Amino acid sequence: MQGIRQLVLLVGVMAVLTWQCPGNNAEKDHATPTSDQGTCSSSSCQDSSKTRTDDKPQMKSKQKENNKHSKSTKEDDTEIPQSPYRTSWNHNWDRQYPKSDANKPNATRTIIIIRHGQFQLVQADQNQSKPVLTNVGKVQSKLTGKRLKAMNIPISHVYYSATISAAETADQICSIISCKSKEATKALAEGAPPIKPVPPVHHWKPSKKAMLADGIRMEASFRRYFHRADAKQAHHSVDLIISHANAIRYLLCRSLQLPMEAWLRFNIANCGMTTLTIEPDGRVTLMGLNDIGHLPLELVTFT
């Protein structure tokens, strides 16, 4: 059974990697001429140029009448250039698109994702070291807990990486707020997303085997924690996830259906807060990215 589940996740990861955006018309789209009114097609630019050439002095009353509609007319005539990137939205991205009105959810889910606090590697034995929070990391975590408490929102569930740095961050936060449901999971551990970033980096080169294994695990965590509310859920819910930079980047790109090659373009600070909402119709909105307003400048770190 475990082998079948891993195979299904592997197929899912491969589907994500092969879901490429169309770019065949990029060169054509970028060649679109422009006018002083904005981007337009060749014909619309010629028409507007002809109109300016043929303009004659008119009576003031007629000019006022024409001016009322000139702005809207120019906007309507302007052609918006097509994006060379994928612009479609998969409405069944979480595989929970309602099959009938009776199954339609009514509640909104909010997910707050927090990166662990600053850590340092401490030698556990001769062959292994463990990541533990520094004093700065503990202060960052407590300030994050105070920020959540000030928001005065009940947290439904807390999911955190089983890695020591994330677990200690969760402990510090939950010493400030009420965490009724708290769960550690290896699925939210750090790793290498299963696709090379664009633009590339040369100082970080994980093996293909590690990228594939981590990719399967990250995809599993996405499918488990990111989905629209169940039809039986009556009220708005807020879940808290405490994880690591690369894992958060992967979850962010997947939930917003962004090109996966863009994952390394996001920088996440220690105890930075990223907030997403999932509407009943499956719409996903980024409400805040790497919010560090609760941290003084001297406590902003990226380790």
C-alpha cells in the first residue's frame, strides 16, 4: 500500500514538472508596437494616428461632448498584450472540486506559514549535528507568538516540521498562544524542490536522487495541508504551519500555481509569516509574504 501511495505521489510530482506554460507566442507578443496611449496593435496605432491627423477645430460644445467619452473610447480600443506565460487556473487543483451543490463548501481556510527561528548546528555525536535555536531564534519565536496573540484569531491546528529547530519554534509560539491541536511531521522538513531554479544558482547542487525524494515528500505535504474547506466545515478556520525556507517556497508556488522554476525567487526570513487564504470556490489569495513587522531590525535574520 505504501508503495502504491509513493507511486501516486511520484506521478503527481512528474505532472507538476511537465506542466509547462506556453511560450511560442512570446516573441510575437513582445513585438507589439506602442503608442503614447499605451500598448496597442499595429492597426489600432494607425487608426489613432489617423484620427489625430484628421482632427479639425470643433465648436466648444461639441468638444466637451466628445471629451466625455474620449478616455473610455481610447481604453476600449487599446488591445492588452497577451502574456507569454501560462495564465489558466486549474479550478480542481486540490482534487476537491464539488460535484454538486450539496458538496459545495461555505467556509474559508486561512493558512499561516512561519519559517523557524534562527538556529545553529550543535554537535550531537561524532557523526551528527543537530539544529537548535539560538537565543536570537528563541526571541524571534516568542515575538511571533505575541504577534499571533495580538491578531486575536483562534488557531485550529498547528503543524510543524519534526526538525528540532522547527519543533523548538513551535514550542516557543505555543507558550504564548493556545495550541489545542499540535502535530509534528517529517513531511514539512527541509529539502530540495524537484526542479532546478531559474535563474540557476551554482553554489547549491543537490543530487537528482535527493531532489526527486524531497519532491515526493513536499508534494505529499502540499496535498495534505492545502485544500479548500470540506462541505461540512461551518466556520472560517486558521491553520498554522511551521517549516523551512525551501519547503515554504515549494508550497507557495504550488498553491498559487506559479511556475515551479520560480521557487528560489522568494526570500524567507527566520520567523517570517506568509499568509494564504483558500476560498470556498478554490480561489487562493496571498495575503502576506514574509511578514517580519513583529521583529525589530536587529532580529531580522535569514539562517
